[in-house]
Amino acid sequence: MDLLRNEGPTSQASIARKTGLSPATVNNVIQLLRKEGVADFEWINGREALVTLISTKGVMMSVMVGADYIQGAVFSFEEQVRHDLLVYPENLLGQQSTPESLVLFIEQLAKQAGVSVGSVAGISVSIQAPVDKKTGTIAVWSSGRLPGWKDIAIKERLESLLKVDVFVDNDANLATYAEWTWGAGRGVDCFLYLSCSRQIGSGLIIDGKVHNGSNGMAGELGHLVIDKGGPVCFCGSRGCLTTLVSERAILRILEGSENAKSSLTEVIKSAHNGDAACQRVLYEAGHHIGQALANTAKIVAPGIIAIGGELGSAWQFIKDSLRVATEENNLDNVSPGIQFVPGILTKDAVLLGGIASLLSISGQGISDLPLWMTQSGSAQSAFPTAM
Ligand SMILES: [Zn+2]
């Protein structure tokens, strides 16, 4: 199962070779998995059969709690359909999201998908803040962004409200897991992912597992100090990567100029349309990111480093300065062969990472991401929302 999860569709002969099992044993196991509906054959050119993991049973839910929105999707494996919902917390309860407003959201999403919360095989909740693995709460230094969740043991609170198992992780860890399972990081044991949109998020896969560190705070690349005289960061440090390349930081550089923009999306769009100032700030962002990644890469030596989030779609403007920064750091000499690539799953990575995690926890998997999982079958929202 691990082999098929990590490497994608694989021939029986190759499974036997890689696992050291006899071809007869592999054949027996595959037949059993097919009977249970968790594996099947995928025919290549009508001749070679590759074994692929599938999921044909049940319903899973993945939701993400951001600073000012809650978004989620229900995935029905039997019907092969996905239902999405996005709301702003003020449309639920009060002005900010809380566990109670998330429960309302989950009930609304389940209703929209025509299922009951109790029948859902697993719910994954991503939090846009580091989650302390020991206490299950949001890191104190980061809780200002999600005040409604401060000091709350998230998993316990949600499970007691919902009466179902809930899996909770930081959004960047889930995006990393999705990119490693189905996206840019496929096929390597060690993978580093950095997402840059409104904030910087990052995660690390080591030996095929999300590396949490002793307390859940591993991989906080957004708070690597790049410029010690730089702006003060909400974490209490100065010149963190996030103060230099988050959306707000990029917009601040352009502020007051003729090329001022109101969102990172707009900056990237203008850069694609030939706006030289926007191209310049993205180039500089790539350099800052390259510095952080080169230093990190010397410690963990990942096979692939992927950059996702909105900056993933600005790859052509950041790739050259990324390379310059890694050359300045002499990364190729110290740790040769590391590939830098853009993320593939873009904005969907967090929700898909929740499903990849739930599948893995329940001993299942899907070798190739099917199209239906990336397309909402029911995109209408029950609330007046726009994003
Ligand atoms: Zn910081």
C-alpha cells in the first residue's frame, strides 16, 4: 500500500522487485485488494497492467479554517463527486471563526452534499496557524490571527461537538502532504514545500512522513530571519521571510508607486502582462525565498523543493532569482542535485492534503488523483460569498 501510495501506479513485477515479495504473493495480495475495492488495474496501451490504488467507498470531508474564511469540500468516493462550500465567519456566528462556527459550517456542508455528519468516514480540519502537537492548540505567538481558537485543544473540542473522529493539522503541512502524494513532490523520500500567498507556509516530508518535530513547529520557514534589520514580524522577530515576501510585504513595496496593486493575484497578473515593477518585486521575492530554501536544503537535503500557493503561478518571474540565491549559497556544491519546481495542486493543495491524510490514516490510498476530486460538482454556496 505504501509503495502504491508513494510511487503511483506500478506493475506487479516492479512491486515484487521493490518489496522483495515473491510474484505469487504480490498477485494474491493484489487480488484481495481488488476484491475489497481498494486497488485495480490500469491498462497502458492495452498491454501492460499497472496496479493502482483507488477508493470506492464512503465519504470524507476536508475543511480549512483561515483567518477570515472557512472553506471545505465533501468527497464521495462511491459517487465520485465533490461538493464545495466557502463562507465567511460573520455569516455563521459572530465576527470570527470558532470551533462552534466551524461545526455549523460542517453541518451546512454535509447537508449540501446530502450526507449526515455521523456517516462521514473522516473529517480533516486544517488550521491556518501552527498547531502545537503536545497541547493540540494553536501556537501562542500565532493565535492573534485566529483569536476564536486561542487556547483551545482543537481536536478534542471538535470531536466532542461533532461526535466523529477529526484529524487536525496546520494548513502548510497538509498542502505539503498533498503535493508529495499527488503533485510536485511525488516519488522522493525527502521533500520540502513552501507556499506563498497571503502568508508563507511550509512543510517537510522526511522518509515519507510529515516531519512535525518535537512540538509540531518544524518547517516554519516563514520565520527564518533573512534580514536582521528588516521589519518586525508578528512572531516577535525581525526580518523573517514572511515580512519580506508575504502578500502584504509585496504590496507594501509597490505602495505609493504608479504600479501599486491591491492583491498578490493582481501583482502576478500584471507581471504576466509586462508590468516591469511587478516583475521586479517578484524577482526579489524569489531571491529572498532562495536564500531561505538554500539554507534549509543544506540541513535536510530534499530531493525536490516545490514552491506553491500564489507564487507558484509566478514561477517564470522567480525561478532565475531563486537560482541566483542558491548559487550565492553554493548549494549545488554542498548538496548537489536538488530540483526546484513549481507546485502543481495550487490553491486546492490544502483540502486535498486533508483527504490524502485521511486515506492514509484509514489504510487506504489513491495512486493517481482522479479528475472528479479536483472539480467541484456543486459549487453553489448557501451564503452570499465571493472570493
Ligand atoms: Zn517571524
